[in-house]
Amino acid sequence: MTTTQQRKWFSCINKSASPAGYPFALVYRWFLFYQPATVLHLFHTLSGLALAVFNFGPQVYHSAVCVLVQFLMLRLMGRTVTTVLSSFVFQMVYLLAGYYYTATEEYDIKWTMPHCVLTLKLIGLSLDYYDGGKEAVSLSQQKSAALTSVPSLLEVFGFSYFYGGFLVGPQFTLQSYKKLVARELTDTPGKPPNSALPAMRRFALGFLFLVIYAMFSPYFPDSYFLTDEFEAQPFWYRCVFMLLWAKFNLYKYVTCWLIAEGVCILSGLGYNGAVEGKHRWDACANMKVWLFETTPRFQGTIDSFNINTNEWAARNVFKRCRFLGNKAMSHILTLLFLTVWHGLHSGYVICFSMEFLIIMVEKQFVALVNDSPTLTKLANSSLYPLLYVVQQFIHWLFMAYSLVPFCLLTYDKWLRVHMSVYFLGHVFFLVAFLSVPYLRKALVPKKERGQAKQD
């Protein structure tokens, strides 16, 4: 990562990863908690707009236009499929046009960064309103988010610009926002939530990751991948550098999401009820940090990283593709949507196609281990610590391989890096995919193989 890019990311963390949201949340708790809904909507709208103007100046009009158009669609077109399709087309075309006209060859901090978060929020709003007209029995994950009445203009603006989620997420539904305004998201009914300590824990954790990122990321710049010096290094060195680069590079996202989550918790939006008398504050969690740091599986990383966006995609894309009757096709369409949503660069296509291949192969190998007595015994033996280290190395090496095109964006850059490691990721997982049938034949008893085919 270049010095300029580092300054941009530190600017993003300092301004838009919402430390400024903490004072707004305190004002809400101390002075506005008991105010009418109209006052709260205005406060959330104006405070979010202030953050947007501070970060992006007059370009804030892009978000205002999209929010207003979305409201008019709901009001004028009603609870129809046409509304959903019109919303999807308008919001996505607007976002993609923004990507096109502001595109450079680097990952820039500009108005399209929060706008991609807003795009999901507004598309989700149209789907939630449409779901409100369905029978409850026909809904699955969408039931809790369904809207039974059209929201007001102030509600839509307050929901869209809420300072805890406008700039970097997390995703949340209008129903959750309405519960916040109605003072329902609290562990002490009728009073501000006792959420200061949980919020500060997430802030402190986010700050810790910021320190780690600031200390180590300068040693692993993106630009080094594109130098003759990198290509002259031994193969093992290139692989290890790529692995460590990915690990520290991801901490900037972890930092942003943890700090933003703390704002949501402080305001009450992060309240997620109580289980066995213990109050939970993870409704807006975008990171499962322990799982992220310890999982040896690719699926574990996906389950622990950018959680709310993944849940949004599962609820609004994957689940709605069930009419296809094919989970693999639903998965492909979901990843295709996320690819386009991220931007127009070829690197996103390579990253998400690798994700599909890796997850597919991993599922097959997990099933192989479970069905093979020999592999199951090995996995539960005293050799497991060594296997865990090897698995973690493979996991992060190929996470890094997939992340390279995501971060370098253009084909001339990521292709050069992938060539320097001899397309190791593609070769490894294609060979693994092709070898699974032979490994099953060799390691799984015939009885279990027949049962697996029936399943």
C-alpha cells in the first residue's frame, strides 16, 4: 500500500469509521432519548448528513437524490414487483455509474464508498416493504424485516443517514431502526440502554486492530507486488509475503467495522435481546473477531467477516433464488450480485469466482473427512495441532491469493502477481476438485459412499 493510500485509509478510519458517531450517540442518549419520533428522525438525518458533508462535501447530493427517489417509488408505485425491480435497477445503475465516472486504478475513498452501503439499504427497504404484503407463513428470514405500512419521508431519511451505519455499515433494517426510535432497543425498558461498557469494548478492540495495522501494514505495501524485486525473491518468500500482506491488509476493514459497531451499541441499535438473562449487544456485529483469528476454514472466515452484508445477501438474494431449486446456482447468483455491487474492475470477478471454487472444494473435503474413518481418526489424533498449523497456512495463503485481485483491481496488476506464484491458487483447487472422487473411492468404505450418493 502506498503512502497516499495509507493516508486515505487513516482518514477514512478517523472520520468515517465513526469515532464522530460516538458524540452523536451520547447526545441522543443524554438529551433526545425521550423526544418524539419526528425529532429523532431529524437528528439522525442531520447528524448523518453532517458526517457525509465533512467527508465528501457537496457530493452528498448523490445519496440525497437516491433516498428521495426511493421514497417516491414506495409512495407512488406501491407494494408491487414493479417497485422492487425499479428500485433495484435505479439504485444499482446509479451506483455503477458512480463507479464508472470516479474510477481510478486504486481503491479510493470517495462518495461511492458509503453509497454502496446505502444502495443495499435502499434495495432492502423496497424488498421489506414488498414482503409486508405477503402472508407471514410464506416468509422465512424476511419475516422480521417486513414492513406492514409505507414509511414516512423522515423515517426513510433518518434510517438512511443514521450516523452509526451510513458511512461504512453495518446493514440493518428499517424495522430495527423504528424499534430504536420507539425506545424498544434497551435492556432497561423506558430508559437508555446500559450499553456504554459493551460499546467501549468494541471501540477498544477496533483501536487495537488500528494500532496493529498502523505498525505492520507499511512493511507489506501493495506496490511491492509490482516490483522486479518481488519477482526476484524465492517462491516461498513471495507466498509468505502475500499471506502476511493479506492478514494485515484486512485489519483496516476490521477496525472500521468494530468502531462503527461500537456507535450502534452505544445508541442501542446493537441490542439483540437477552438469552438466559444475559443481554446481547451483537445485532450490528460485522465481525466475529475470535472466529476470524482462529478458524482454519475458509467458510469460517466468511462467517466471521462483514457479517451484516453477508446476511443481507443471504436474506435478499440467496433465499429469494430458492425458486431455482438449486443451491449452487443460488450461490453463484449471490456472488455475481456481490461482484457487480463491489465495482466494475476485473479483480472482483476473480476474487468471488475463487471464493465459489474454494468453498465448493472445502465442503467436499469436509464431507470426505467426515465419511472416512481413517481421516476422522487422523483429525482427532495427537497430530491435530500440527494439522491445524498446516491448515491455517493453506487457509491464509489462498485467502491472500483471492484477495490480491480484490485489492489490486485491474487485470494487469493482479495477473502479474498471480503469474509470479504460477497461478498456485487456481491449480491447487482445480486439482483438489478433480481428485475428490478418487480420494473418496480410496478412503471411504463402499457403504458410506452409497449413503452419501443418496443424500
